[in-house]
Amino acid sequence: MEYDFSKLNDREFEILAASVIEKELKNKVEIFKSGRDGGVDGRFWIGEKNEGIIQCKRYLETPYPQLISKLKTEEFDKVKKLNPSKYIFVTSKKLSRNNKQEIKEIFKPYINSERDIWGLEDLNTFLSKKENQDIVERNYKLWITSTSVLDILYNNAIKGRSQFTIREIEEKAYRYVVTDNHHKGLRILEENNVIILTGEPGIGKTTLADNLAIHYIAKGYEFCDIEENINEAESLFRENEQKKILFYCDDFLGSNMYDAINNKKDSHIVKFISRIKKDKSKKFILTSRTNILNKAYSLSHIFQNLKIRDNEFLLTIKNLTNLDKAKILYNHIYHSNLPEQFIDIIYEDKRYKEIIKHQNFNPRIIEFITDSSFIGNLKPENYWAYIIKSLDQPEVIWADYFQNQTDDCVRALTYLTVFNNGKITEDNLRNSYTTFLKIHTVNMGDTSDKSFEAIRKLATKSLLNRNLIGENKYEYVLFNPSIADFVLNEYSNEIALICNILKSLDNEVSIDYLHALLKSNKINNSYTGRILEDLFDYFFENKLESEDWDFLIALCYFDFLNATINKRIALFLNTLINANNPSGNRLWELLIILSEFERKIEFKNFKFLYNFIMDVEDEDTLKKLFDFIDVHNIDDETILIQIDILLEKYLRSFVDSNDLDVDYAKHINQTYSYYEGHPEIDVDIHGIEDEIRENLDSFLDGFNVSVLEKISFSTSSIVSGIDVDSKVTRYLESYEPDYDRDSYGGYYSGRSGEDDIDAIFER
């Protein structure tokens, strides 16, 4: 077993070493809060009076000769002054037999045996033993970076996107600080299976969600990263009912909140949450910005009925304690590549306290101000002013870098990624970049290479991240979510720029994103007409000719603003309904548009619906389709057969997941008789079937009755096909939680006093 000690900071390594020696010696080891230790990282007693000392030196990247020099010139004098009866030396460097002999000679007579010198191999061997796994699990960073846990993490990703997400989480985990929120989050997930993390931007929602996810993945849960479509998660749930799966959705609702609610996707989310709550083999982690969740709550009766804001699975991340902030800042500095003279600026006159106590402190800003790639040519003497300005005015974080340290071509890649809802494949970004340079005036600046390959290298790791999502396939995402906030705030009045970005992207994702931005006033509504007219002029004829129905539906799914656009939409609809075999997956929006324009369209037939309804699985679109069939008195046999099949499939999935809330307990005889030590259970099968039938009939009350009669739909075939015995067995199964709430440790546990903060930063 291999462990990555490089992810631990100096204090974490000291705590680990103390735990190891304590267990090895079977003797209590005292550890002291961070600060000047005089050469003592741990202390134990031999008998009543003889003191033993532990000293830890990581020296990961220090050459061995330099290590020996430091031990001779600095450490030996400390040990001699302490004069311990026993001295144990621990390092994370690899040590040969000769190395140990040399170290023993340096510390003679305090080190009596080479067994008191611990190197990398000794630590790995000790920690790999089964009886010592409790030490590993208490040390969070060591646990998640062990080879065994990493193997589990990567093997438990269900699809390519999920694999990347896990790798990204693991790479950032070394800066993570375990706080009370971490423990609260695990408790909520154990008790309710679902957690929604909410809080202000940059407070650490995603980081907490990431590390809660790691806990369960390492415990054997497969990992599914839900990007936009809850249907893929529902499908996976149905296909793997008995399997342990963790579903993960970062920025749930997000910029698509209005679409989610207008398209009735809120009901999908609520139903999925309800299903997860009932199944101990599944977990669901979601994050949402507070303002987004509150707005969604005010707009959605479904969210209100679920009482999301009052629910036991909602965790609002409040302000961190000063001690938590100190740990976060220290971790970022410790693992940063900041030059020493910049770090000195933070330590000067204990300025770190000013950062910790600043009202705008949040992990996102700390990540930015401690990353040398964003500092550019800043001189050390100007660094403190830069830090304070970043804290006082967080919006300037990106303003200076974006506008003064990049060129138009790098900015172009950023615009395209932002307006593609924050992520875009490499092929699409390359094509969009080429188009953008042709249709938008770009200052090419100097004569340097402006090819996509050259520019994307400049943009990555500063404004964009390039992630492998498949074999030789890459995706670009924003380096930090706040980049989108800055771009949208700074350029929301640049109509020509916005239109040219969308023209260059030429896809439904960007059009949908525009719709969300307009609805949420991220782009001034007074510009809506101009933007839409420009986009219709550019796209309409071409998309109509190529019969790109889904794109046209996305383009048309806006508020209908003027006669010119209305005529074009009417032309599109007339063309669509008379096409031989149109197809697409945006049936909900299509039905809304058709309903809006129903008086302007002469329906010769309804064959245009055939391919649109093949994969419909959600209740709201089915209801909308039923109403459309009733209004237009559709008797097309193919359509009626399709909706009959779809409705039965949908109801079966409800029964299978017990979303009908069948109370199995009341149909099970609770008077147990025992024979040979085993309980006998009497189950009223007919009672369960009757309740399922009643609940299905009640559920169907929301569907158009005339259409149900037209297709002669009956719930009998569904009820007769249910394996009630297996459902009762599943109901009776019990799940034991496998989470030890006390299995995580952190730094020194204490109040966030001034001395404790100073001790953390003591050099």
C-alpha cells in the first residue's frame, strides 16, 4: 500500500506520526498545538520520570545530503538541550539502511536503535496493516490519497464525465479542511440519504459536496455526476435498484432555474429526491446558491410542498469560524507555489489575521490570491495592496487579469465557454473560435501565433481548465465559476459581442443559456428584441432548410415579441408539421409553441409528432401531450399506441420505485410466530394489489380523461405484472449505516482564539 504524504502539511504530518508511534509503543503520546516546539512534535513517558521525544521532518523534496546537514547543524543541538531518554525521528523521505545508520550516529546516544528512525517505507508498511487502518481513516487526506481508496474512486465512476469529476475532486482534496459542516453533512446523508448544500458564492459548497462524495465512493458507492438531465439518473436508478449509487449534482437549478420550473422539471427533481429518501442504497448530493434556491422556492409550488427550505436534508453553510479560516488560509499558502518573499508579506505583522477576519473572506478568493499564476508580474511590495483590493472588491479579481493580462483571442475562448453554459468540448470550441475570428472584430495584437492550439494553451490553467472526458476527447470548463459572473456582469450590454458569440457557438445549449440569462435579468431585457431579431436573421433560414428541428425549437422558445418573429415561428411550425419525418427531443417546448400558435396552423396530419414522443418519460410532458391530443381530437393510431406504451412504462417505473407510497406495513401481519428460530410473516397480497390499483387510479386523475378513454387505458396489466413478494422482501430488508461519526480528525481541537491562530501560522 502506498500513501501520498505530500498532500499533508507539516502539522498534519506531525499528528499522523504521533498516532503511529503511540500505537507502535502502546504508550500515550502527547501532541501540542501548532507553534514553536523546541524540537518536540510529540512526547511520551517511559516510567514516571523518563521523557521520550518524537521529532518529525517531512523534507519531501530536500536532497538527502541537505537533510543530514540540517540534522547536524540544527536538530542535534535541540535534542541535546532536551536530553530525552529516548528520541524517535520520523520523516516522509525514503531511507536506506546506510541512511538510518548515519542518522543514528548523528543523534547518538539519544537514538539507541535504527527502529527509532522511521522513513517512508516504514510508515507505508505500518499503515498498510489492517489493524492500523483506524489511523488512516482518521487522517482524511492520507485516507483519500491511498492507492486502495484511489482505485475504488476511479473504478466506481459510472461514466466518463464522472471519472473526470472524481479525479478533479481528488486533485483538490489536499487543500481541504475538515470542519463541523463536514460532520453535519455526513450525518444528514446517513439519516436522510439526500443533502442540499446551500450558501453564498465561494463559501465552499462544491468543495464540501466533493469531499462528502469521496467518503461514500470509498465506501463502495458508484458515482454518477448529473450534469443537466435528471432522466439519466432516473434511468440508472431503475437499472440498478439494488446497487449502491451516489448521485451528484453541482449547482442544481443554477442558471437554468427558470427553464427547470417553466418546463416542469422541478417535479422531476422533487420526485427523484423522494425516491432517494426511501432507499438506503442510494445517496444524493446537491449544491445550490442561496439566492437561486430561494428564487426557485418562491416560483415553484412543488418545491414549497416539499418544504425544501425547512427540510432535514438542507444544510446552509454559514460563516466559518476564525480558526476554520486560519486552517484554510494556511493550507492554501503551504501548498501554493508562491515565492517565499510573497509569503513573507502575509506573515509580516501577522497580516494573516486581517485576511482571516475580513468580511469578504471565502475560500474562492483565498484560492485566487495565493495562486502565483494570477499574480503575473506583480512585485512583492505591491502584493499586500493586491490582497486587500481583492478582498474589498471581489469583482476586481478577474477584471484586472481578464482585461489587462490577456489578449482578445484568449478572451474569445473564455466568452465562448461562458455562453456555452460554462463547459464546451474541444472540437466545438475549436470550430466556434474559428467562426468567431471571422465574424467579430478581434485585435490580433502582436504577430504571435493565434491558432487555436496556441491560444488554448495560454487560456488553460488561468481562465479555463482542459479535462480529458474520453479517449482523445477533451472538454473545457471555466477555471473558476466566478469568471462567468464577471463576464456576464461586465459585458451584458455588448449586444453585438453576445450575438456573435452565440452565432459562433451555433448550438442549442447556448440558445437555452441565453434564454435563462434573459429570464433572470443577467442580460438586460430591453435588449431581448434586438438579440432575437439578429439571431433569427442569422440562423432561421439555414436551420429550416437543414431541418434542425431541435435548434429551431430552442430558438423559438422565447416570449413572442413582435410580428416579424411571430411570422417566422409560424413558418417554422407549418414547415415542421408538414415534414415527412421530423424528429427531436424537445417535445415540451414544441407543444407550448404549437399551443401558442394553434389558430395560425392548419394541421393536415400529426405525423410530425411520431419521433418527438418516442422517449418521453416525464409526467408533465405526457399530460401536455394528452391535452394537445384532446384539443385537436387526434385519432392517429400510431400516436395513441405510443402514448399508451409511454404511460404504462411511466407508471411501472413509479410502482417499481414505490413512488406511489404504498404502505406495505399495514398489509403484513405483525403477529410473528416462530418455528425453528425463524419468523413467519403473513402478507396480504391482494390488499397490496388493491392499494397499488387505487393509488394508480388516483394518480391518473391528473390526466385528460377523454384521452384515457380513447386509448382504453387500464391499470390491471400493470398490477398483474408486479412481483409483490420481492417488494415485500425489499421492504423488510434493513440497512446498517457504515459511517463512524468520529472517524475524522483535523488540527488542534479548540476554540478559535488568537493564540491558536498564531500557533497555526508559527514558522
